[in-house]
Amino acid sequence: MKRLSGGFKLAHPEVEWRKIAGFRDVVVHDYFGVDLELVWDVVRNKVPQLYAWVERVLQQG
């Protein structure tokens, strides 16, 4: 996420960029304080939506 340009992020406000980056930071840096149920919920419910969005953006060029 941090390598994406600000312009790209502004062009796609439908993506919760700050929440994604914040979630990554918690998972990476808060080893023993991570809520595994929350991580699993994100994996099951949010990642597939984000993946589908990325595929659409890539197809559009």
C-alpha cells in the first residue's frame, strides 16, 4: 500500500487505504496482541472483496 501513489489512492476512495495499512501494521508489529478472530474475519470477508477489486482495476488498465 505504501508504494501506491497518492494520486492512485485519491482516484479510488472506495478503498479504505488507511484501514488496510493500519491492519497490516497491527498484524506485523503487535505479535502477541493480535486478535486472531479479527484476522480470520478479515481474511474471510474483506480480502476476497479487495482481491476482486484489484482484478477489476488491472483489467481496466
